[in-house]
Amino acid sequence: MKAQGDPNYDVFLKCVLKGLVRYQRLMENMGKRFAKWKRMVRQQKGKLYIMRVCISMLLGWHKYSKATYMGSN
């Protein structure tokens, strides 16, 4: 192990600290990116749900329109 007064030890510590700071920034960026992806997935799920409901209403409209309008005449 190197002594604390050694100039190489100081350089080594600076490199380690730089690496830790870079790692911390990388993790923060990944967290932001993950939150963005999560929000996009949630929006897409909502859009797919709306499309599914609309399509099912379009496919099944004739069942309910005949029952309500034909029976009233």
C-alpha cells in the first residue's frame, strides 16, 4: 500500500474520485432516462386502451343500435 504523502497516491486518489463522480453522473442520467421511458410506456398503454375501446365500440355498435331504435317504432 502506498503512503499518503506519496505524490502518486494523491494522483491515484484524484483518479478514483473522478471515476466516482463520473459513475454518479452516469447513474443520475440513467435514472432520468428510465423515468422518461416509463412515462412513454404509460402514455402508449393509455393510447392502446383508448384504441381498444373505440374499436370494440365500432365493431359492436349494430347490436345496441338495433335494439334501441328498432324497438321504439
